[in-house]
Amino acid sequence: MPLRVLSYNILNGGEDRLPHLAHIIRQQRPNVVALIEANSRPHAEALASQLKMQLVFGEANGKANVALLSERPIIHYANHRLPDLAKTLLEITIHWEGAPLTIFATHLKAGQTKKSEQKRSIEIQVILALMQQLGGRPHLLMGDLNTVSPEDPIDLPEYLATLRERGESSPDPQFPRQVTPLLLQAGYTDCYRSQHHIAPGYTTHTMHPALRIDYIFATSSLARRLAACDIVTGVETCTASDHFPIWAEFR
């Protein structure tokens, strides 16, 4: 039976965009959904109810909480709200094809500077240490890592346009890229890049797509079963959040 997962940064808890978010998610038919920036528990509960999925809510270090929704029974969950994490690392385990499968969701520190990337590098090392406790059992990590892969292009004019609109400062021109190599060196597969060697796969910002910072990483055993991975773009996704959702399907 296929397993489809989806990660979606819903921007400030979804606010008044919940019907659009639910419609976008429902169209993708996911079995498991990671909600990033699930600031509002009631909003996360409303989405879970509309999608008829079980909810696990992870309180974060700050208002940008993380949630995981599953249409399959959740047999274990844990919220790793550690001091070294900007937000948190949320974990659930479900059964897939008769064996446990663990799915992690996180949201790393924002900012495209050397200092912020160093902080994210510390975060991902903490996360890797936690995931390695599974002892090789198959698992996924998905969410908004706020980092750019060394393999990826950047549309700098579009990114600077977004920063100007938000009144934010310009990024480090070198765009530090230390985080995804740590995951690759640990044996994880970048699901999108393994399927798309040329397409940029930008996930943000929806009105000025310029960066790919939302990811799904799989252990090697799961990566061998990866059938597809893509970004959900379109008119509705452009207005529902400032990020496009990313999904992956395993068979």
C-alpha cells in the first residue's frame, strides 16, 4: 500500500486561510501531514477535523509550533522540545506494511546568514543524534529547514523582492549551506532532489519563488521505495501561505 506524506508551512497558524489549506491538503491525498508554523492549536485541531485525521501537537520554543496529522493510527508520539532547538522536533510512529515507521517534523531557525546557519547546524546535529537512536529503523524527517542545499540554485532578484516587501535585511551573499550536507553524510536522501536533478523546486516565497527550504529526507531503506516527490504549486497555493507544500510517495 502506498504511503504519501506532505509537509506544509501554513504561515502563522493558518489564520483565516483554513478552508484553502484544507482543500489543498485534501487534493494531495496524504496519509501523514506535517504542519509547520502551527501557531494555533485550535486551528490545527480544525484542520485535523476537516481532514478526518488524528492530530499530535508539538508545543515549541516560541509560538511557531509543529503538528503532525495522520489518517493511520499513531502508535507512539513524542515532542522533543529541546533547548538547542529553535522550535521543536515532533515524532510519531505509525504502522506501514506491517512494520513501524517513524516520521519526524521540525522547523529550524530562520535567516540566511552565517550565524543562523551555524545555529541550524547545531540543531540538525541534535536531531541526527535523536534519530540515530532508532538504530537503523526506517524513518523520515520533513519540515522547514530554512536552509539552501549546495546543489540548489537561488533566484536572488525574487528573494530580494520579498525581503523588500517585508522590510527585512539582505541575506549573506554567500548563502551559507552547511545543513543538508550533514544529513546527506549521515545517509539520508533528499527526496525532492533525488527525483528532480535540474528543476529548482522552490518552496518559498509563493509570490516570489526563490528558495527551496522545505524538505523531506528519507533513510536509505525508504529512499529505495520512493516513487515520487514534488512541490504543489498553483493559484490557490500562492495565496494560502508563503510556502508551497512538498509531498513524497513511497511504494
